[in-house]
Amino acid sequence: MPTHGSLTKAGKVRSATPKLVARPRTAPIPKMNNRKKFIKRFSLKRRAGQNWLNV
């Protein structure tokens, strides 16, 4: 089975690429997520599932 390119060139670009430091990620505040759920379920009276528009 023929290969697409020689194996001697494998991995050269990745090893030459400079490593970037990952940015710190912060999770959303749980209080705000719970507030959104409360509004959707109780204030708008939406039911669970795909038919949430049918009130």
C-alpha cells in the first residue's frame, strides 16, 4: 500500500511550531445559570423536551 509522502518528513511541522500558553478559562457563575433555568421553567412555564413551545 503506497503512502502519501515519505515517513522521514513526518512530524516536522508540529515540532517546529512554537508552543502557546493556554489562556485561563473561567466557568460561568452557577447562580446565573440557575436563574436562567428558573425563568424558563417557572416564569415562562416551558416544559421539558423538544415540544417546549406547546404550552
